[in-house]
Amino acid sequence: MIQFDAVHKRFPNGTTAVHDLTLDMPEGGVTVLVGSSGCGKTTTLRMINRMVDPTSGTIKVGGKDVTRQDAADLRRSIGYVIQQSGLFPHRTVLDNIATVPLLLGHGRRKARARAAELLETVGLTAEAGKRYPHQLSGGQQQRVGVARALAADPPVLLMDEPFGAVDPVVRTQLQDELLRLQKELNKTIVFVTHDIDEAVRLGDRIAVFRTGGHLVQCAPPAELLARPADDFVADFLGAERGLKLLSLKTLADVPQAPAPEGGAWNLVLDAQRKPLHWAPKDQRDTELPVRPLKDSDSLLSALDESVASPTGLVARVDAAGALTGVTSRDDIHEHAGRAHTEARVVAA
Ligand SMILES: Nc1ncnc2c1ncn2[C@@H]1O[C@H](COP(=O)(O)OP(=O)(O)OP(=O)(O)O)[C@@H](O)[C@H]1O
């Protein structure tokens, strides 16, 4: 969908921001650009919508060379979300979202109806639409930024550190929302971040850059984590690479057994069979919390819970939260090891 072919960008002051970049960003996928500060991620992104033009090489979107298209037309067909949401302060949230449909020649009523629809899509109320940007929280403003970028229903969405300025809890929520939206909308997304966990969570492919605008490796997250191309990539991914890989695998295939009874610790359930806590047989101990997991939870969460659990057992529940069985620490370890072997084999 987006193809960089031998792209070079040198600014007039002599800085080479992007060096000989050849990279395909597949249609309907999320390509995440990561790397240390100043390695050319933003410049790469901005060359796609011609906010920056390459010094040499070609960039094609949907098979068409971007430099042969009118920059304003191109930008209207590509959604763009930045860290400081970039909203117009003196327009209401609804009018901010309606801006692009209006520019595209939709009538005012149609543009506003589309904006109202998008407010809901990104999880905001109609009441929020009547406010001005400064009357919203940072996380809400980012949602408006995403809604505005989606307003013209562009096939391509460029996102430059969109969730960089919000706290970790809101950031996780926004990531969840983006994953949910992407399942429905299937856009081709290019996403810049400094945060490797965010990259692993959101990316179908991750492109790692090093200073001077050199692309070092581009691969699906599991492959990158299992086989970093060199020490630079390995260092960038961090010391807990093995655990990060487990965040990509779910518990679905890990066997479970009925919860044992009569041991030193027993799992206490409520009337709906929802796990409440671990109760000790020995009255001198206190009860301990249980964090039940669903099939869709990750092996990393399972490992974490198995370490915290007094029995080493993880309580498994169905969508309604009722107990389906328990899984042992040994089974989780075995599957964790298997996940690593599989990732290495796939990458080889
Ligand atoms: N307009 C410009 N003129 C001159 N140099 C520039 C210009 N824009 C960016 N640069 C330089 O190009 C290099 C790459 O910048 P870019 O913003 O693409 O990096 P980045 O990886 O997005 O950085 P960060 O993670 O800090 O946002 C940097 O050395 C930067 O200083």
C-alpha cells in the first residue's frame, strides 16, 4: 500500500534524516516506526503526506507516486494524528471533526452528522461534541484527534506519537480503542512511537531505525523479539525481550484441570462460581487475592499470576467470569518455552 524505494532525505542544513530507505507498509496493517530520538521517524511519516519531500527516491501510496499528486489533495486523503491533538481551539469538538468533510464539499448538515457518528465511534458522548477542546481531558482530546483524522474515511492513517502525552492508564485505553477500531476499519496505519511496549502491542510490523535515518530491521513483533538483527535492535527491545514475547501469546491453548480441593489453600467461589480469593487451611495465614484470567489473556499475565498465587495455580474463567478450571505454573512455563521455540523457527 505504501512503498518507500531508496528514499533519502537531506535537509538544507546538511542533516541526513532518512538514509536510503526501502520499506513496504502493507495494506490494512499497522506498521510501527521506532528508534532513538532524531532517527528520522517523523520525517519518514511526513514524507508520506508530503509535509516533507524526499531528496531522492520514490514513495508510492496505492501505487501512485506521492510527488506527482497535489499536496493538499493528498493530505485530505490521508488521516494525520499528532501528539498535541492539533485541534482548532475556537471551534467546538463537533466542528473540529466536521472540518475535513466540509473541505471535501459535503454540506454542513452531512458533515456534522458524520462528525456526530465519529464521536460515538471513538467513545465520546454527544455532550462532549458541544465543548471546546480545552474543556476535555488530554485522553479525550486524543480521541477527537483520531475522530477528525477518520472523518474523510481515508484508507491511510498516519499517527505521530498520538498517545505520548497521556498517563499510562489512559494510554492503554486508547491503545485498546485503536485495536478495536482497526478490527472494524482495517486502515493502513503508520504509527510512530518511542515506547517499545506500545509498538509490540499495536504493530503488525515494527520498523526499527537508528540515528542517521538507517532502517535496521522490519519484522512482525514476535520475530523481532525472537531474532533481533543485531545488538542495537536487541538493546532497543530491552532486557525483558523474552517476557515481551509472552505478551503476544494467549492462554487459549494451555490446558486446564478442575480446581483441587482440600489442600493448604482452597479457591473460594461465589454463587455464580466467580473466584473470590484463596483461603488458607491454616487459620494463622490470611486469605490472598486471586486474579482470574480468560483465554484471551496473555501468557505473560498468566506467568505473573502463577508467581503471585500461593498454589502456583492460575484460575481460568469464561466470558461471564465463572471458573472453568485451573492451570499450573509448570504448564504455563512449558507453553512459554514453546512460544519462544516457535517464534525462533518462524523467524529462521
Ligand atoms: N526541518 C528540518 N531541518 C533540519 N533538520 C531537521 C528538520 N526536521 C528534522 N530535522 C533533523 O532530522 C533528524 C530526524 O528528525 P525526525 O524528527 O525525523 O526524528 P524522529 O526520529 O522523529 O525524532 P523524535 O523521536 O525525537 O521525534 C534529526 O536530526 C532532526 O534534527
